[in-house]
Amino acid sequence: MKYLFAILLLVATAGMASAQNYRSPIGKQEPVRAAPTPPPHIGQRGDVSGSIPRGVRGGNPLQLLNPLAPARYGTAAESVIYEPYTWKWRGFKLFEIVW
């Protein structure tokens, strides 16, 4: 029984020693620095968005009804409220205040 325990201990020790395979890099290595994280986007408090303010800011509110309007007037997806799970539209954002 003593010999069996000694053999098992020897096998377990040899197994742990053979599992180490660290290889050091060759040559001088440069220190690794973390990439700078950009600051979070902080909008102005009380930003107003929605269909009506966007139409007033754009200069021509009738372009919001034009499906062939230029890209500077935005897309319809910016003013639509979607259901979070089904992605079906539920309404329009006429005025939206972002906090």
C-alpha cells in the first residue's frame, strides 16, 4: 500500500511538472501600454430632437414628407418609436427631450 501511494504521488508530481511550458521572448520587449479610452459622449442637457424640431432646423419642413429628400434631412428611422422585442413601429417622435 505504501508503494502504491508513493508511485501515485510520483506520477502526479511528474504530470504537474511536465504541464509547464513557459517560453520567454527573445530580445528586448517594449512595455505594453493600454490604449487610451475615449471620453464618453456627453450631449448637452435637454437636447431636443424629433420630427418637428428637425424640420424647423432643416429650413424646409416639407422635406420631411418627401421620400426622395436629401440625406441632410435625416432618415425616417430617427423619428419612429419601435417595440423593443418585435421591432414593429408604435408611433412617431414629434418632440423628444434627451436627458
